[in-house]
Amino acid sequence: MSGYRYKRVLLKLSGEALMGNRDFGIDPDVPQRIARELKPAYDAGLEVAVVVGGGNIFRGLSGAAAGMDRAQGDNMGMLATVINSLALQDTFEHSGMQCRVMSAIEMHQVSETYIRRRAIRHLEKGRITIFAAGTGNPYFTTDTAAALRACEIGAEVLMKATKVDGIYDADPVANPEAKRFDTISYREVLNRDLQVMDATATALCHDNHMPIMVFSLDGEGIFDRALKGEPVGTTVVED
Ligand code: UDP
């Protein structure tokens, strides 16, 4: 545990991150890189929960845009997160880390069902615990699922890994003048409509005093550095 600032954290990974340089699905190199990032914290006894998105496979909104019933599309999106969760579990276990997948939608044959107290027990035993199928409800996102689960399990911080290395005042890809915040308040994120997480997720964190750390997993050891309290990315804090 030495040097670590946190004991229990929730890491949110987007589904798109798993694509690597592909256009769809999972590039196996990415889960392996994520496993390498998590290993030092795992070995040190930190309690790590993970929520992964499904955007590399299916998003309900794109289904709805193509004329599909929104709730039906969202159910497909939630199932996509289960595929990603199982892929991560497989890689984590091959990397010597015990891991459990708990799904918000019951599917006994492939994963446990999410039960809050059981999830906390897994974490206490040092198992990486992946929360699959989002919140189990359509019209939500996996960012909201991450915020909800972080609050439920009493995580000290919600760590959101994105393609961008923090929160900027404008899109840093489109605008090279964009400035990165070291810290920013929830209210400012909401008022400026900064695309960090959706408003539901940000509001839930705000209401429950859940700090959000936004950073990129590019580069070796970033997750570990963030866990040790080094200034990595942007932290969303109280007003
Ligand atoms: N989804 C849902 N309810 C939830 C979480 C996710 O319906 O609680 C669906 C929704 O269709 C979403 C998809 O699952 O588009 C994949 O999740 P998300 O878009 O959050 O993934 P990411 O952008 O992180 O890859």
C-alpha cells in the first residue's frame, strides 16, 4: 500500500478505448496494456472496481438514429458492455489477477449478478471487480453506471480514463489553444457543458461528493501515478 493515496477506486474505461487502432471491437493489445497498468495497484492490495462501456460494439443512440426502438438499442448496448467485461476478465486472469464480473442484467451462465454487498466482499478480498451491463436500465450511460457504482461501493474516487489527458476549456483536437484544467468544479463542468461525462453522471457525483479524476491511460504507469496522487489529468472537485 505504500505511497498510495487511495484504497478503493473505480476505474471507468470507454468501450472505444478497447478498439485501439481498429474500427470496431477489441484490439487484444489494449486489455493487455490495461492489465499491465492495473497490476502494481493489484499487487499492492488496492481495491479496484472497473466499469467498461460498450461504444466499440453498439450504442443505443446509434440504433435509435437508424430507426430502432431506443430501449431495444440500449439493451443491445448493455450487452456489448458484458462482452467487453468478459474480455477484460479473461486478460486480467491471464495476467495473474483475480477478477469477478458482476452484471446488472441477470445472466447466471456467464457472470454473477450485481449485489452491492457481494461486490464489496470481492473488493475486500482483493479481486478486481468489473461491473457489467451498465445500470441495467435503458436511457442511461456507462458513465452514470460508473458514478452510481462508485457511490454504492464507497470508492474514494471515480477515475475516468479517456483518449484526452484531462478536461480542457475547448476540444484540444480541434483547438490547439485549448487549456487544460488541473482542477475544476462540478458546477463549472455542468455550466460550461464540458463533455467530460454526461450531466446525469456528473450530477450524481456532485450530489454524493464523489471526486472525479479524468486522465489518459496512454503512457506506462499513468494509473499508478494517479493513484499515488501525482498531478495527472484533471480532478473535478467541490465548488
Ligand atoms: N447503456 C444503457 N444503460 C446503461 C449503460 C449503458 O442503456 O446504464 C447502453 C447505451 O445504449 C449505451 C451503451 O449501453 O450507448 C454503451 O454504453 P456507453 O455508450 O456508455 O459506452 P462508452 O461510450 O463508454 O463506450
